[in-house]
Amino acid sequence: MGRPGARSDLGPGSKARHAARGLAAMLLFAMPAGLSAQESGAKVPALVLADGAPRCRGSAGYAADFEGRRTFLWRPQWLESIRQDPAAVKAVTDAGDKAIGGPLYSVTDKPQPVPGASPNEYASIGPYWWPDPKKADGTPYIRRDGEVNPQRNGPEFDKDRLRNLARDVRALSLAAYVSGDERYSSRAAELVRRWFLDPATRMSPNMNFAQGIPGRVDGRAEGIIEASDLATIAEAVGLIEPTGALSREELAGLRQWYADFAMWMATSENGEAEMLKTNNHGVFYDFYLAQFALFAGLEGTARSVVDSFLDFRLGAQMDRQGRFIEELKRTRSWHYSHFVVIGAAKLATIGECLDRDLWNSQLSDGRSLQTARSFLLRYAGNPESWPFSDIDLSGGKLGRMRLTAMQTEQLFERESLSGGADALP
């Protein structure tokens, strides 16, 4: 991705150079007033690891220190702690057994494509959009923030299919890891082939029709947030890579799929719009693009994203108290205030693979990810004291709020994993 002052390697030839020039111009335009590439003083320092700690090495991930397992977000020490816990092993293998007996998935399983899309294109609707009861056909849909329309998870859309695919590939890869049983990795490979590789059933590498709004728009930039399941699948595939369940040619084909998806993110109208978001969507865009680029072998792209994060995201979105103001405006302000920090922490984890320390990097006024963490920790033990409007708080859903806080803190506690496989990001 052609961020200011960094190289792009999203693809060959003039197409990539043209995309890099266009993206660099947009990024300069989107920076906070008065800040240019030359004036942005925040530098990301090199990472310092404890002696003997596993190291993520660029697009090779942790493979050299993890017996060929090419993960980026899933730390070897986290996975080893699961394997050493008998209760966690049982939970993982039980989930793997369930996934072995589950279905295969494809975007072509929809009864019919959404209007304008091919059978191979992913399609979903926005979570908070509902039929208008005042209209005979319900369109155009109207927004009810924080209330998820269950139609979103119906068979006519792909959101539930992709979520189930990621759940099953994750479960199977973990079961293969803790047990060594090749049945699990073989089934995971079948799922991957059908969704990503088989020409008849593969998902086209775009989300042009994600989070559409009936009666308003076919697809939106916000739909890219649904790539979270693609992030999970990339880690799971890396975990089973040494088993040989996917051939070298198939792995190369999957890496190309992720490269194509990254190119779409960086050059499509929806991708460009999502890149310029000033809330959690922009932060997760950075995480996805960096992780997918590393998985595909595009280290320069990932490095560009990480190196511009402090100025382009943190400096523009977080105040001096560590608050992400756009998230505080939501009806679920607790969830979204943590969610955006989770996205930033995941990018910091990917940054380690590029020898970058986003955890402790500071802007000129001292703001950093630790500032955001400190703000959230004020309330972690007592969600009732959260001073902002929140429907979970008013609804007494304190357990859900505490779980969100625990999941956020887990990413900062990099050397430990509490909660077994369920705690893996």
C-alpha cells in the first residue's frame, strides 16, 4: 500500500505503481490538518524481544521457531499453553470432532445471487439495518444502531457461512495441532479448497456486495469489517501448513487469493473509502491489509501500513486521555471503545513480524497504545462506573462487558494466555 514515504508491492508492473500513487495522494489528503509526510515525526522503533522468545520473521511468520507453522497473530507460546492444558485439549478436540461432521461451505450456496452480483461474490447486509415498517416492501431499510437484524444471518446472505467456515477451520487446525491427527487437517483443507480454490465454488477476492442496504446501496465500504473471518482462516492455515494437507501449489493459490483481496482493498472504491474511515473501521482496515499482505508475501505493503499507523490513525482518532471519540458516540460505547483497541493491538502484533514496536511507540505528545489501554483499565473491574451511554450497561449485561475487557487485555499480555483456545484472537 502506497502510504507516504513507503514502497508498495501489492502487485506487478504499472497497475501497482498507479495504485500506490493514488493511495499516497489520498492518504496525504486524509492526514490531520497541517501534517505532511515530511512533517510526521512519529517513528516506530525496532522491536526488542526477550532472549529465547519466538520471533515472527516477516512473511515467514513464526515458522522458523514453530516447526514450520506460519502463523502471524497466533503466538507459539499461546498455542503451546493450550496443548499443555488437558481441559483445553479436550475442548479443542471436541470442537474439531464436531467440525469434521459439519458441512462444507461456499458463497455459491446462496439460493440465488443478490442483484448485480455473480454467484461467486460474497454478499451480506448491514447489521443494524431493518425493513421500514411504514413501507409495503420494507425498503429502503432504516438504521437501528446496536440492534442486529437476524435476516443478516439468513441463507440468502454469506455472513453466517463465512463465520461458520472460520469457526470450523479454526477448530480443525487447533485439533490437528494438539492431537497430531491428520483427519482434522485434511478436513480443514477440504473446507479451504471449496471456499477459496475450486473455480466452481470459490469466493471472488472482493467484498463489493458486503453490508449492502436493501433499497439504498448494493455494498458498502463498511462491509470490509467482515474480513475478520478471513484473518482467522489465514492463521489456521498457517498452523496446519507443515502437515501437507494443502499442497505447495494449493498454498501458493491461497496466498495469491489473499494478494488479490489485498489489491482489491487498496484499489477499489469501497476499499479506498474504508481506508479513510476515522473510527474502528479504519483501524481494522489497517490490521487486515497488513496481515493479508504478510500472508501473501507482500512485506513492503504491511510495513507501510504499520509505519504510518501512529500519525495516520492514532494521532487522528485518539485523544490525550486514550479515548476514541467516534466510538463513544455509539449505543454500545463500551464494546466499540474496546473493539477499536483490539484492532490496534492486533496490528501491533503483526508489526512485530516486521521488527516494529507499536506497543510502546509514542506520538510527540506522549500518546500511545498504552494510553488507550490505561483508559480502558480504569473501568475494567467495574463496568458499572462507565460514564458513557451504553445499552449493554443499561440492560445489565455486565458479564458481556467484562468479557470484552478481558479479551482486550489478553492482547497486551503477550506472554500469557488465559481462557484456553477461546482466548485466541
